[in-house]
Amino acid sequence: MADSNPRKDNAPAPPVILFDGVCKLCNRSVNFILRIDRTGRLKMASLQSDYGRRVLEDHGLKSGPLDSMMLLEGTRLTTKSTAVIRISKYLGGAWPLYMGALIIPRFIRDILYDVIAKNRYRWFGQYDTCPLPDPEFEDRFYT
């Protein structure tokens, strides 16, 4: 797995998707993104990892909301539907067109997001522990 400190030089930090590592829906989403992001631009970290906990703490979220997918871009942390939509800009093909969904007010977008987040374990299941990534993608994960 990639080092837990991605900033070793002056290069800008890559965008990092933070996700609930025991959520099966979240893991499926991350695996889908890994396969679409052929450039390897996006990095991943579970919210339960040391890296994930450190990001949450750095942004004043010490207890850490595990019900939200998050996107860290530099020092900007977005959550819920905004994070999911912003992830699309890093993917190839027509995926960046989904950025247009940001014109929908966030409170409306997040209603659907919250319904899915609240029921994700019941509908999709959960793991007892965070599964390890496929070996071909290990270097895309921060621990």
C-alpha cells in the first residue's frame, strides 16, 4: 500500500477519496472508480485508516462521520453528494459531465445521498473489517 504520507516533495497532493472501509457499497464504488481512473490520478483511503482519521481531525471532524464519502483536494474536503459529483471530474470519458449536477442545490442532492447512506449496510451489507485492495491497486491507497 502507498505510504501514509503522500507529500514527500513540493508536488501538489493528489486528490484522495475517503470512504467507509467496511461498507460494501462504498468498496464497490471505490473498485469501480479504480477501474475507470486509468491514469491513477485518484488515491483512496478508508475513513478508519490512520490517514483517514488524520484528515478528519485536520478538518475538525474528530469523531468522524463514517456515513459520507469524502474527497480531499489539496486542503479542501467535500462530503456527501458534492464529493461524489466532484470525483467525476477526475475520470475519463463523459464522466466529467456529471459536474453539471452541482447546479442542483446541495440540500436537495443530499436528501437522496442521506437515504442511501442511512440504509447502505442493510441494503448492501458490510464487512467485519476493511478488505485489502486488489494487489494491482495497492499503490493507490493510503494507510
